[in-house]
Amino acid sequence: MVVSKRRESNHGRNSGYLSDESDFYGDVTAKQELEDRASTFDARDWWDHKIPSLTEIANSEKSTVKENKTATLYNPYEGQLSARQLGESVNEFLNRLRPASTRVSQGIPWIYIANPYCKAPTAVKNENGQHISSEGPPDEESNWAKFVVLGNQLLEQLRIVKNNIEKQKKGSSQSNITKAINKEKEAIVKRVLDTAVELHCTSGKWMLFCPPNEINSVWEVVARAVANNELGSAAKVAPDDGNDRKPRLICIYTKDFSDMEDVTRVLVKLKDLGVVDNRGKNIYYKCDAYTYLGLNSTNDYNIQASLYKSGDLLTAKGGKPKALDKKGEGFFYKKKKDDGDWKPLGCE
């Protein structure tokens, strides 16, 4: 009886284990197939053709986010009271400098935000520590001082040519005089723009004129898009000057006025963001070269102050760029090769 109980006890103790003779792994044929597959298994080939699981994809995206956080960031306005700082969140910046309530002053002539993913040198300051230029971030090779000298020389040539034509054609119809002047004017304007390209003075801006009661909300949309690398190189907005009836100006900068693809891309994005009037009201693009030369809408040379208007670059539907006419193609150059300064969001 004792032996019998011990056998039952041993059987109960071992009943949870499998012996080598168990058919748990299959019959003899199945085992042989598994062993053959194991002997010919190529681990490297398996990794090369492995389809990642959802978990692996999620982990990979987390790693990318971490890499984005360590990307090199740029701010040509760093240290400037009137601009967003790299150590400042967009929310903190917007709360600190609300255009509706921030009064214009010597220290805050404009409110700025730069695209931190667009490489740009630090803006040049004067002896008082104030930034010399209030326009878009310069290229590393920009020579604005030389451009202003050469540009003004060209404008002086235009003035002389205009006076000479008016003297030579005295007594002719005004239409003939205007036609002759315009021919010379177009040639000189092209030389001005060519000079700007040669000297890397190519920044420009889309200009939005916003009602004062909407300025905070529109500026917030623009500022967040710039900070997120969705628009151009920078943006600025006019602070409160005490006139609550005059529209406020917001400028959205692009790096190169001759890069029609990028200029149009920024315009389409502005339309997608809802800050461009979809009912057909135009906004205008002006190159900083004209601003530095003082070419406003009432300039003495009768040069059109803007290079482009939104209606010429967008179709009525879909926001696709229209083809430029021959005159436009001659004035506004070819697309430049990407120099690598533009970076996707979070990429170095």
C-alpha cells in the first residue's frame, strides 16, 4: 500500500512535464522540417526584409521626436526685446507682446518672430545695441550697404533718362513720352533686381493689413505657423500706435523674391490658414530691396512698389499658381537651386 501511494505521488508530481518522447513538437516529419529550416535560417536576410510591427513604428517615431528636439535652432533677433527668444515658448511670446496692447516705442518699433529652422546670421546692431534693419533676416552673404549705393545710382540714371526723354520729345503726345520712359524704366528696374540677386539681398514679404480688433488673433495664427516652419523666414507686426482706426500691417517674409515656387507656397499656406481673403481681395508682395531704396507707392520714379499680387499667383479655385506671362518671367528670374539652408520641421 505504501509503494502504491508513492507511485501515485510521483505520477502526480511529474504530470506537468513533457518527456523527450512527447509529440508536443509534432511527429517525426514535422520535427525534421523544423530542424531543416533552423539549419538554413539566414538571420541577416531576415532582418533586411523584416516588416516592422506597430510597436516598432511607434518607438521609431518617438526617437525621431527626440532628435527633433536637439536640432540646431536659429534666431537673428536673439536678445531683442521686441522679438521671440529661443528659450521662450510661442505662448509665452504671444502673451508678452500682444500687438493690440503693446505700445510702439523706440525699443519696440515692430514685434518679430523668426523661423527657428531657417539658418540666418544674427542681425547687425548699432552702437546702442539696436538692430539696424527692421526688414527680413539677411542672407549670410548679403551686402545691403553696397546694394543701396548701386541701387540709388540706378535710380539716378532713371531720373536723368526721364528728364532727357521729356526734353527730346517736347511737343509729342503724353502717351508717346510715357511709352518711351516706361521702356527705359523697365530696363533699369530689371538691373535693380538683378543687382539685388547678385548681392544676396533677396528677402521680401507678403503684406497683410488687418483691422485693429482682429490683430491679436490673426498675428497668433501667423506667428505659430512661422515658428512651426510652415511659412517663410520670419514675420513682424506693427504694435499699437494709438490709432484704433488704421489697419495694422503684418509682414510675412520669404528668403528670396526670385524663388517663385517658395513665394507662391507661402501665399497658398496663408490662404489655407484663413488669413488671406478668399473673396478675391488681393494682398501684395514687396521685396526688401525696394524698401531699402525708399520705393513706396508714391515714389518719384513711378515704379510699382510691389512685385506680385495674390490674384496673379492664385487661380480662383484650389490655390495653384498661375503661369507667369513673358514679362513676368523676364522680371522675376529662374528658380534658384536649394542651398540647404531650409530645413524640414525639427531637422538639422
